[in-house]
Amino acid sequence: MAHESMDVDSFFPTSSQSTARPSDDLSAAELSTELVRYFLFKQCERIPIKRSDIIKDVLLNNRKCFDQVMQLAQKELLNIYGIEVVTIPRDHTGGEVAGERSKIAATDKRYVLRNALELEKQNIISSTNQTEEYGLLTIILAIIFMTGGAVKEIDLLERLQVIVGYDKRKPHSIFGDISKKLDQFVKEMYLNRCKELVNTEFISEYSWGERSEVEVSKLEILRFVSELMDVSVESWTSQYQQAMEQ
């Protein structure tokens, strides 16, 4: 049987839609259950979840009990699902021109979910069904990590040309349009992209995004590179120290 596509409004009606009962009648426990469902649903989109959206889609007129509801939802997610709610730092630049404030409201916190089981943290190649897509992300994060924490776009694309056969004239046979994938990873906050005006040209530079910092193990990235190079992880002195300090 074909399944109809569902959006978040079908799970969480807005204030303009009819509900089983007014939101003011819901207890903190009931709201936390709704928030758990909301987190699990939004996780499929792999986009950080905004505080303002939680208020709009779940709490409605109950914004004053946000902290209480969030604490209850975090406890349920951790104890039942083994999932931790992580707050993304507010200073995410979102790919804006260097020196400008992000269009993202500085006061609007964002949240992501990650597996709380340390042994499963966080091999993004094996922890997602989108193996090819996040295999590409792993390669990009490895390039950035191994080159000092930041890399200019032109240098990144040159390395991808060598490693995966990137060709800007056509989509990659496995990864598709890599330029669009870079935009996607920035949107998902796995990558930061800073644009700096040099002479009359904007130069883009990539670094690890806040989401990668909390979801991705640098030690796993280093092991990935070491296996490719057939050397021990300790051979990379600086990177190994960073990985152990994460």
C-alpha cells in the first residue's frame, strides 16, 4: 500500500488548526511527550531544531514552561532512546561574509540529537542510511581536520578531485553535485563556510561546523585517515592530541 507523505503539521497542529483540546490544558508531562515525538520526527530531516519552532509547533501558549518541558523531554530521550539533546552554540555564522553577523537570530537556540552511547559515537558513515552522502562528509571533515582546521574552497575541491575524482563540469557518479552537497552540509551545520573579500573576489573557506564538533569523533576521523595511509594514529602528533582532547 502506498503511504502518503506527512509533514510536521500533521503531527503538531498550529494554533490556527483544531486540536483535541486546548494546549493550555496540557500538563508539562504531556507536552514533554509531544516534544519527544517532535524531536524524533525532525531528526529525520537532519536540520538543527530551533527553539522558536519548538514553541510554535509544540508549546504554543505554554512558552513559559519551556525549560521544564525540555528537561522532561531530554530525560525521556536519554533514558528510553539513548539519545542526547545537544545545544548548538549561538555564534554559528551560517556561511555569512566574514565580519558580518549571521542572519540566524543570535538568541534562537538550536538543538541536535546524538547517540549517547559512547561506543557508537559518532561514525557518520555507518550511523546513517545515506552512506554515500555522509561518506563524502567524512572525507571533507578529514581534509579539514588534517590541514589545520580550515581549508579554502579551491584547495578543498582540488583535494576532492584527487581523492574522489571530482569534476566541476559534471555530477559525481556516486556523490552527485558536490557543490550542492557543500551547501547542504553548511545548512545542516556540519560545515561552517566563511566568505572573505580578497581584492575584488570573495574567497570561501570551510571549517568544521558546530554540529560536527558535537556529533563527530575526531579520533574516528583520524583512524579513517590512518587506515587509508597505513600508518598509526599516533603518527599524526597534533591531530592525535586534538582527538584525545575532544
